Amino acid sequence: MKDHIVVLVTAKDAQEARKIGTALLEQKLAACVNIVPGVESLFWWQGKLDQAAEVMLVIKSRKDLFEKIVATVKALHSYEVPEVIALPVAAGHQDYLRWLDESVSPAPRG
């Protein structure tokens, strides 16, 4: 199995999330992006406890595309330090994973 990942990104609102998600899909860096509204985030920022209403992007991709995903998110995101966290896919429905592979940029040969 290839190194499939799920990437979590929070955004300030649905418009920013759609802009990032669309760019990732157009660049073939993601096979699917779910936009989940209504996320309440509590976090440390600049030495104090903060909170924000946010939108979560759940991005399905491959590990070899992660750095390009980060670069795209940073270029389009309004936050100084956007959350971009990749989680490994331990197992998955083979037909879905095959579709994922066919939907993103080809893996490098090596």
C-alpha cells in the first residue's frame, strides 16, 4: 500500500477553506477535500490562551505530496502559522485507495 495520508487544516471561514481546497484539487495534490463547518478551537497563541470559530479541511492525499500541500496552504492561508497536520492511513478500502491514487499527481518513480 502506498503512503496515503489525511491532512487536517483549519481555516478562518468557509470561503478561505473552499479557496484552499479548490487549489489543492486543481493541482492534483488531493483526491478529496471535506470542509467541516462549526469547529471551535482553543489554543495557545503568543503566550496566552485563545479561541476561534474555524472551519476544518479534511484532505485525502499521499505522503509524497505533503510538502506541496503545505506550500499551497501557506500561499493561500490568512494565518501566520496555519495548521497543516498529516495523519497516516493505517488501512482503507482498496477501491477507495485506488481511486485516491488515480485522482492525484502520479507518484515519483524511484
